[in-house]
Amino acid sequence: MMLTSSASSSGASAAATAPANPALMQVRDLIYRTAGIFHPNNKLRLLEDRCQKRMQALGLATLREYYDCLTVRPMRQAELLSLLNEITIGETSFFRNRPQTDAIRNVVLPSIVTAKSNLASPQLRIWSAGCSNGEEPYTLAMILLEESKSRLKGWNVEILATDLNERSLANAKAGTYGDYSTRN
């Protein structure tokens, strides 16, 4: 199959196929190398908008200047963290994905209990990476608290919750949630 395209007078097609700014591509690649977050070509506009927000805050005119700010200026690490705070999306809620929570309770926990049942001091450590505002690790804590009365009785349980976004982590530490978080 061969795909062809034709010129459009609207300009929208031209914008969709125009090559991205090389400095934006460098910012995208930097984010991927440092944080593992990749923005495919169809999400570059979102990345550019977030970069523009940071550029405005810093009084920078071009993406080239902003890339330099992220890579060679003394404030580079602080600015990279500020950009990561802008680009991470914290969509979350308690018990957001019921099949996952059911699998943890009915498949994962029984397997762990069976595998570690011979230990003198059984321990369960969970890492909630990308925890956003904390609803997922708190959901896990609720499940594990219920299980501590039976299946996990006598177990030492720890949950480590991390996220790149400092604002999200601050919200998670505060542990204050509204209707949106509890909608499920």
C-alpha cells in the first residue's frame, strides 16, 4: 500500500508534517535520557507548550536558549526538575484499576505468602513508582491492612512511594483527598 499526500490550503496539513524544531527534539531526548519519559512526535506540541511555560517564567525567547538552560547553565538540574514537574501528568484515584487491585489481592499476595512462608520474619516491600498524588500506594496500604488480619498476620510490610513530580509527592505526603480521588 502506498500513502500519498496532497497540499492543503488550510495550513493544518503543513503544520502536521513540518519538521520539529531541532532544539525541541534535543529537549525531548534529554528528558528521555534523564527520566525515561518519551514524547512521540504526536505529543511534541504538548511538550513544546510546557517548555514555553518554563521559558516564559525564565524570560527566555527560544527553545535553543532553553535547551542551554537545561544542559549547560548552573541552574540546569533545578530547571530540569521544574520541567519534569510540568510534563508529568498525575491522573489517579483510589482503587482506579479494579482488575489490578483484585490481581494483587488474589494472585500476587498468595504467591508471595507461599514463597516467603518459611521465613522467620516475613517481610513484604512494595515500590509504587510514579505514585502521583499517592492514591495508588494508599490503595495498596488499605488492601494490605485488610490482609494483615489474616494472610499477612505477623508480616512486616513497607510501601515506598516515589514520583518525579515534587508537587505530586507533596500532595501524597499531605494525604488530603477530595471527591475526584474517591470517585471509585
